[in-house]
Amino acid sequence: MDRISRFLENTLNIIMAIALGIMVILVFGNVVLRYFFNSGITWSEEMSRYLFIWLTFLGAIGAFNNKEHLGVDMVIKRLPIKAKKVVLILGDLLMLFVLVLILDGSWKMTLINIDSTAPATGMPLAFVYGTGILVSVSMGLIIINNLYRIIFNKITNQELDMINESEELISLHGDVFISEDHIVKKEEKHG
């Protein structure tokens, strides 16, 4: 399962890198053509926009898988392990419900726009609305995997924390730096 997960994550990263590269080439090329040759690629802006949409949604899947989305887990960190599991299961079930709603809406929008085409590229607009289908199914599978790991105790206590910490956080008092392992006074940190 870990090998499949790593393969999918690497594939996702490669697709995002290719989309970003194509976007940069199209936009930069169009700028150069407009300023120096007084012409441009008519479909460049539209294709860049669609690639940006796909890039954003694919990045959301990657961030969700790595638990890098913003969140507040102050209360959950202080709960006992069993209570943490209950809260995480409830949260995952709620997110699964929201993803079902997103899937339903995206499916309907994709079907409505299956015959509509973009003005410059001629691509079906279902290509754009299909991102919601991909995102909801992908995130749903990640949540189902998380639920399985929580319910059958295949998750460590450290993984029960919902959010990955940043490398270094500044405390509310302002005179102490808090990292994952230790607390360092500001004076020690700077000098």
C-alpha cells in the first residue's frame, strides 16, 4: 500500500510540474510574442487558466494527503488517545460527506457542460469541471484509508495529530521560540 501511495504521489508531483512548466512557457511565450512581434497565441491565456485550475486542485490533493492544509488542532492535541480517535473519525466522516456533495455537484456540472466548448481552445468545458470529480474521489480515498488506519489501530500516536507543524513557531509571548523538540530563548537563537 505504501508503494502504491508513493507512486501516486510521485505521479501527481510530475503532472503538476509538467502543468506548471507548460503554463510558464505559454504565458512567457505569449508575452514575448505580444511585445516584440505584435502578435500572440490566441489560445495561450485560456489553456494557462485551465492548467492553473488543474494545478491548484492537484496540489490540494497532495497537500491533503500530506496533511499540510491549514487547521487548528490545539484542543485535539490535548485529548487522550481514544478521544482523539473519536474526534478524527467524526471529522473524517464529515469531510467525506462534504466530498460526496462536491462529487455530486461536479458530476452534474460536468454533464451539463459536456457539449459546451471553450471559445479559444475548443476543449470541452467538462475538462475543467472534471477537476471536482477527481479531487473528491481522490480525497475520499485518502479519507477512507485514514479511517481504516484509525479504526484498526494501524496509526501511530504522532500521526493522530491532524496537521503537520511548521519547522518553527513563535509563541504568543514573543520571547521564546517553540520548535517540535525544544524551547529556545530568543537571545540564544540570535546570538
